Amino acid sequence: MRIALTGADGFVGRHTVGAVRAAGHEALPLVRRLGSGSEAGARAVGDIGPDTEWTSVIEGCDAVVHLAAAVHESGPESADHEARMRRVNVDATARLAREAARCGVRRVVLASSIKVMGETSSRSFVESDPPRPVGAYATSKRDAELALWETTSATTLEGVVLRPPLVYGPGVGANFRALLGLCDTAWPLPLAGARALRSLLYVGNLADALVVTATRPEAAGDTFFVTDDNDVSVADLVTRLRQVFSRPNRLLTAPLGVLRWTARLAGREDAIARLFEPLRASPAHLRSRLSWKPPFTVDEGLANTARWFAMQRSQQRP
């Protein structure tokens, strides 16, 4: 198959391009702008939005894996932030789906997010649970899903939606990279009380699931949660990472009220919620419908990520 991938120069995109090619398919990387680090054969589409011209770059493809998105930003949400989420995540997806249908692409796989279900879960979410998005990012991802289904219901285009949780792996940035930096120290961390289970997803497992849902006929028209299928707490995550880094565990218990107060002063109350509140989803439907199984265990994924991080640090030292 010939598979186009939007956001191909991003963290998930680079891994997925490799997975598509490793599975014996032709990958067509689509990026915002071409650069020295662009994948071989990449094509530029510019900033995406309601006016993006997709046809010239996706015509002749069997499937499109849509990874490009505007991501959540820390801090208060502004009107500009909400408008950007709408333009990039919803309007660009709607136009991509319409043009894919018009030019004969068989399937579009949309990378959505577990956050369309909310910020916390009392149990593992399943696909039949009603979405309850909170905030501009989550709402935009849910609206992107609906935009895709609107086109598939009126055309011959097949749609698939994947809802991953937090993705980690070599190349990860943002909060997970900051956590790696903390774990690769001997500093005591006040996270012994962070025992709520959260679903995670190694980028190699996500890339594999994207290839499977782009190529398997029985995936058409369905929505899937995809996780490592081995939920962990933040305390357990830190313990495992410090073992890989050969660092002492040194987890301390701190009152949650103190941590929330500190986070509020720093404008990062949302970060505390992610550490101490559960957010889980079950990949059982993906496993049963497509016989999918994560090719990497959590321990393998964390070890690969930690090794990559250690190498990056060693290269940056004088």
C-alpha cells in the first residue's frame, strides 16, 4: 500500500514512517516545511488549516495517517488558542477527509486522544463510553473525530479513529522528557503518594497500531483505544526509570495539599492532576477486533527511552 502520513517530521510521525516501511509499504511523509532532517521523499504542505490543498499530495495513496495537530499548551486558554485548535485540529481534518474522498483515497486514520473522554477515569474507558472532553484541545480532537465520521457517512471513504494516552519513547519532549531528567538524578522526589494508575503508550506500539489500522480491512469504521495494556502509577514509573538509570529510588511522601499549592504558584495545577489522578483506557477492543498485541512491553519501552535520553545527555556535555 501507499500510505501518506501528515506530521511525518514529528515525534510520532518519524517512528510511524519507519514502521510503515518496515511492514513493506510505501510511506509518503507530509511535513509543514522541508528541511535537512526531513524524511526521504517528504512533501511540504505548509501550515495546515481550512484552506490546505491536500489533493496534490495524497492523490494516488491508499490511506492517510493523520498525525499533524496543534497540541495543548500549559497555562490559561485564550481565544487565540481555541481558534488555533479549531483551525488546525478540526478544520484541517474536515478538509483532508473531504479531499481524500474526492481523490479516491480508501482510508483515513485519525490520531485522536484519550482526552476526548475527560481528564480522569474511575475505571478503564471503553469505546462505548460517552466522550466528555474538557478544554480546547480535547474538544477539538473530539470535533475532528466527528468531522471525519461526517465525511465517511456521506462517501465511500473509510475512517478509523485511534485514541492514545500519553506517548513516550526516543525523541519524546515536554513533560515526559522533564520527568526523565528528574529520574536521571539522585534527588529525592515527593512522588511516593502518586499511586493512581494511568495508561501510557510506547511510541513503537503506537506506530505499529497505526500501520495495522491503516492496512487491515476489518478496522474500517471503528474507534479504538490503544495503550501498552499495562497501566502504571507515576511512582512506579519513576521507580522503573531510576532502575534503568542506575539511580537510587528516593521517593518521598509529601502532602497533596502542599504539592497543589506549589503547583498553583507555578501555574501548573494541571501537572499535579496528571500525577495523582487516574486516567485509563482499555485496548481490549483493538486486541480482539484486529488481534493486535503491543510489540514492546512497558519495561522495553522505558529502557529504550531511557537509553536514548542518556545518549542525548552525554552528547550535550562538553
